[in-house]
Amino acid sequence: MLGNVLSGAWHGGNATWPLHTRPLLQPAWDYLQRHHEGTLRSPLFPALLSIFTYLLLVLFYTVLDLLAPTWPSIRRYQIHPERTVTWQNIGATLALTTYNHLLYIFPAAVAQWLWRPPVPLPPEAPSLTAFLLGIVGCVVLFDFQYYLWHVLHHRISWLYSTFHAIHHQYRQPFSLVTQYLSAWELFSVGLWTTVDPVLLGCHCLTGWAFMIFNVWVSAEDHCGYDFPWALHRLVPFGLWGGVQRHDIHHLQPGTNFAPFFTHWDWLAGTACASTTKPPRAETEEDESGDSTKASGQRADNGA
Ligand SMILES: [Zn+2]
Ligand SMILES: [Zn+2]
């Protein structure tokens, strides 16, 4: 039943919607199918969609990072206005992202492309309700999965040092730190992003929208800017952690494990709304110009 609601298939797989109940998204879905069917059906499409969304977002934030030192109107939104993102930081983070994608993500996508037939596209678009509920469902599920993964990879020293410490080499993140990850972490995140919409029986359009949303909020969590449109300012009752809380996680790794919402950290007693530690590492980082080595040696799993 839930699967039917989320896929929007209330009238059965092949039934046609009466005109007055046609999904609002139908014209857009018809257009996409008519003009881009080959691309949409390719198993490579989700990986490419995710990568291009990520590159577009980090390009935007990186331009801001480079302008911020001389533009006070940008700097006033920075969480750590005293830090500067150097070309060395940009090169190091981009190099690992490129390495992971060339070595793991693209081969996995190509293997899927060779072994799996092109994905069939349903003729009907999801209803707007099914589309939005599907995204919310995927976000809630992903938040729980990553929360468990994250706590485990902080509490078990071997898991931390082998797979997660690399992400904590930056104590004051900037957008490119979003995918400064071990291959295992990138694989776990990619797997849930792909599988969760299938588990919840979502329409493929919902799945792709969730993928874009997930990349956007992950980049926002690391961007280092607390803009007026940041999600934690828009979602009421402090339910959304967002950039402020994830920034605190990088400074105080024993807090704020959930990537999106705050409820799991509230329940586990690991929620933290403001930092108590001075950002000492970044001062040294700026002096040495190499944050990877400077703060990496002090990596602290917060267990
Ligand atoms: Zn992070
Ligand atoms: Zn962590």
C-alpha cells in the first residue's frame, strides 16, 4: 500500500489518470520521456546526475570561498570567517574525489550498465503528494542509516581510523570536504541513496529528486556558510541539524552524528547546538597551508 502511494500508482500500473486528477508533474515527466528517454533509462544516469549536481554545488561554494577574503558581504555569512580556503585545500579534496570516482564509482556504474538492462520508465508521473512523501520518507530512512553507520565508525577505533578519520582531517569544513571520504563511506552513502527509493517503492522521478536533494543538503552541511535560506532556518522546531550542527561535529566529533535531522542525537544525548572548544586546529592549518596533515594527526574519534 505504502509502495503504491509513493509510486503514485493508485490506479494500477497501466491505467490512465482522468484529466482532472492528472498528476501535476505529468507534463514535465512527458517532456523528459519524449526528449531524454535514452539518457533516463541508462544505468549510468543516476551516477552522472549525482556527480554533476555535486560539481555544480561545490563550484558555487568554492567561488564564494575564493571571493570571501575580499568581499565582506560574503564573509559575514561564514561560520569561520577567520579561515581561508586555499588552492591547496581545493586541490587535495578534488584529487581524492576524482580518485574515488575513477577507481570505484565509474567502474561500478559501468558494470551495472553491462549487466543490467535499461530501466523501464513508467508512463505515469507520481502525484505531487507521492513525490513529496517519497522524498521525506527517503530522507528519514537515510538519516537513520547514516546515523547508525556514523556512530559505529566513531565508537569502534578500527572502523574510525580505517574508514572515517580521513573525513575528519578538516575540522572546519568547506564544500569540497563533503566527498572527502574513504571509498567505503562513499560506497555506503551511494548504496542507501540508490536503494532507499526502491525499498520505499518510489517512482524513479522521486528517486532522482531524492538523490539531488541528498547531494544538496550534504554539500550545505559542509559549506561553512550559514545563509538565511539554510535548511535548519527553514525547518521549524529545531528538527533539522544542518550546517551549524555538522560543523560542530567536525570540531567536537563526539556530537551530532545524524546527517540531517536532530531527533536521533536528542534521544541518544549526543546533540550539541553550540561548540565549547576553540577552533585551534585551523589556526595551525592556515599557517602551514596544509590542513590535511595539520589536523589529520590530531584526528579524534570522539568516542
Ligand atoms: Zn562531515
Ligand atoms: Zn564523523
